[in-house]
Amino acid sequence: MVNKVALGLLLAVVGGGIAAGTYIGFQYAGSADRTIGPAGAGTTTATPTATPTPAPTPTPTATPMSSQSIDRAAVETAVADRINAERRSRGQSELYRLDALREMARFHSENMATQGYPSHAAEGYNTAERYERFDLADRCRFPDDTGTGTREDDAIEVYERVTAGPDGTTADELAATIVSEWFDDSESETILTYENANQLGVGAAVTDEGRVYVTVDLC
């Protein structure tokens, strides 16, 4: 009889333990998907919201100016003034403007504009042939700065092409770009700073697309 009572008590204890373990297991499983927040409060994990990426802003393209807005005579004057300013800064004499040289320089700039690219040769004329055509070949030879040679033909001419708009919007801005290019180039700088040169002609031509061709010839 005593053995039956003891066996009954044992079964009751074991059964109670199993039930308690099952209840605790359910409680633990139920809390697995919950996050403990402040003061032990249960909070759900929020899904982050994607931030939209702004579309890139296109870079504006500079538009060339029309030829009607560019005064070529003003460009020619501004170029000559800036060349003389560079010479004065070096203690050199200014170059006087010669109409015949200007006409020859304009002739070359117009020919470069027609062919579409800058070069000493344009529309069938090289530098020597242009000086001959305008009766300036004999007059415009002069000794180089060392006194050991003669400067003539390509050695007394520079040229450049710029675009109105990206390279400047006024005659003075365009001239600044052009003359800076020349004085940043050692060969062009040498030509424009000859001690024995005393005259120059600046000629410009402007295309319908706003391309500005400029030639400087020395004497």
C-alpha cells in the first residue's frame, strides 16, 4: 500500500514538471520574434525606407555666339593693344600698326576661315607668297635679335583660332585668350617680342558659327 502511494506521488511530480516545461517552452518560442525595447517593452523591428537617388544634373554645353555679335575691328585693336602691353612689360618698344600689314593679315584669316582650320598656308598661299602678293617681302625682312640671321616668312607671323562664347564674349576677352595662348607658347612669344620688329598688322575673320581666326604679321 505504501509503495502504491509513493508511486502515485512520483508520477504526479514528474507530470507536473513536464507540464511546466512545456509551458515555459511555449513562452520562450513566443518571445523569439520580439525585441526588448526601453523599460522591457516589446517593440517590432521597423523596415528601413529606401532614400531615392536624385537624377544627375546635365552639364550645360557652351553655345558659340553668332558672327553678328562680334566686331572684328575691335578684336584686332584689342589684340594689338595686348601685344604692345606685353612688350612694354619687358621694356621693349611698341609696334606701330601698318594698314598694308593689316590687310594681308585679314586676307590670311579669311582664307583660314574658308578652309576651316588655322595654318601658315591657306587657300593656295604660304606666308612668303602672301608677303610677295602684298609687296611687303623686301620691306619686312629684318635681322634677328642675335644679328646672325634674317627674320622673314613664317618666322614673322603668328595665328590663332578661338570660339566666341566659350573663349570670351567681348572683343577684349577674346583678345585676352588669343594673346595668352601666344605668350604661353615659346615660339610665338619669340616672334612677338623681336627687338628689331617695329610694325605689325592684325587681321581677324569671323565665321557664321562664331569661330574667330586672327593673324598677326610683323615688319
